Amino acid sequence: MSTAHTAAQTSAQHRVGSGFGARSTTDDVLRGIDLTGRLALVTGGYSGLGLETTRSLASAGARVLVPARRVDVAREALKGIAGTEVDELDLGDLESVRGFAERFLASGRTLDIVVNSAGIAVCPETRVGPGWETQFATNHLGHYALVNRLWPAIERGGGRVVTVSSSGHRLSDIRWDDPHFTHGAYDKWEAYGQSKTANVLFTVHLDTLARKAGVRAFSLHPGEILTELVRHLTREEMIERGWIDADGTVSDSFRTPREGAATQVWAATSPQLDGLGGLYCEDCEIAGLAPAEDERGGVQAYAIDPGSAARLWTLSADLTGVNAFAGRR
């Protein structure tokens, strides 16, 4: 990877003057946008930020497909939201991913928007598949395989693929020598950080491969928000991090679901991003590059490194056995 290539990627991380901010809502960023006739897929689209994303895209006229591990729970959560449908998918099970994709492709439909919103966070050490660390496998490999298997439908749509990362990406680069924590002690925060870095790197290389077809990719930090995602944390851990106080009052820095989902909805639909891609967003804007010592805001350089992004793509293809772009130039 050349220095010029790296510089080009980092220099692209600059604001576009969206006019929105940390407290903008999904309704704000969708004002004046008509998604009638569009088909969107939202993983995790029946809880937390995913549910708000589903609601907002449907309210703008899109039909929204929600893949769900808990199909009955998803259908109950989506009652009253017109234009939604549910099908079974477990991102931690590559056979489930394959089955879902095959069913969808058999329908002959086109995907205009994909929002990879599902995820798990800071959970106890668990394994899936052939012994893969669960956060890396679910948050990254599951979405990698899903997008690659759905590529024929995504390519026809010529739209956007948006993957929800986190400022947690600054907790860890990819552990190239041991991504699945097979040696030494397991660290749930480092594992989470690695999976979120993987989400950003996946976006960088997907955009490089997909832009020839008119498909662009974005990743993002949604901001701080208390959802089911943090269900594995104890009350004491949340107090220690300043998320809640001793009385259980949530920090003023935390956002509502409509504020938290706004950046992913903006990334999926805003005409302000036309012609752009491979970028990391926050606060309904393109994020800047974070100084190495900065604990808040921006994207770490290692998470948008094109060489690392290509390396991760190769690793992911080897692990999953899926690569829609194999042999393409």
C-alpha cells in the first residue's frame, strides 16, 4: 500500500456541511426524501436502533425486509409498521445466512438499501461455527457473508450498503495473529473493538469493489444510546463508565432512539453523499480523522487503511468461503 493511497483515504474524511448534528432525528434527515418503490434490508431491524431505522425508512415509503433470529419477536415488534416483512436469519450461523440469501435471490427482487444494524457487544467469551469468537463472527463475518451472497440483488439496485460500527473501534485494531482469541486471556472489550474496526474496514474495501456497479458503502458511529446491545454489562460497569449514576439516571450525553438511528438513516438515503463512499460517519456527517491520543470522536487511521481493508477482505473470504468479487477487476 502506498503512502499516497493512505493519504487519499484519510483526506476523504471531511465534512460535507450536512446541516445536521448529534441531536438530529431520523425524521429530520428524511424530510423531503421519498423512498416509494425502494426495498431496504435492515438487519436487527426489530429492536433498538434497527427498529427505529425500519420505522423511519418505512415512513418515507420504502418496503423494509427485516431478517431476524427471533422471527416471532420481530413480527410482534413490527406490528403497526406498514410495508415491513420478516424472514429468518442468524448472522452467527453461515448456513442460516446462505439459506436466507438463497430465498431472497429466488424472489428476483432488487435491494436498493442495505443497513447492517444488528450486532452484539461486550458479551462473555462464546464461540460459534468452527470455534470463531462470537463478536467478530456475528458483527463482521455474518454481515460480510450476507452482503456477498446478496450481491446480485444489491448490484441491480445500485444503492448503498451501510454498516453500523462504533467509536468502540478505537479499542482495538484487527488482531491479525489471533482474531479469535485462541491464545491468552479473553478481553470482551478488545473483542468488541476488533469487530467494530472490522465493520469500518469492510466498508472501505466493499466500496472499492462495488463502486463500479454504482453501489457505495458507508460505516458509522451512532452515538451513545442505551439499548439491548449492552445487556451483558452489569449496573456497576455502566456506573463506572459514567453511563448512569448510582440512582440509575442515564447520562445527558445519551441519545434517544430517533437521534441514535439518524446517522445510519442519513448515510443510507442522503443525496448529500451522492458520489461518495467508503467513509465513516458520525453525528449525521462525515467524521474527521481522530488523533491517536484523542479518546472521543473521529475515526482511527488503522480503521480506514486500504491495505488493511483488503487484507481483512481476503481473511474473511478464506474463513467464510464466500467472495462475490473473486476474479473481478
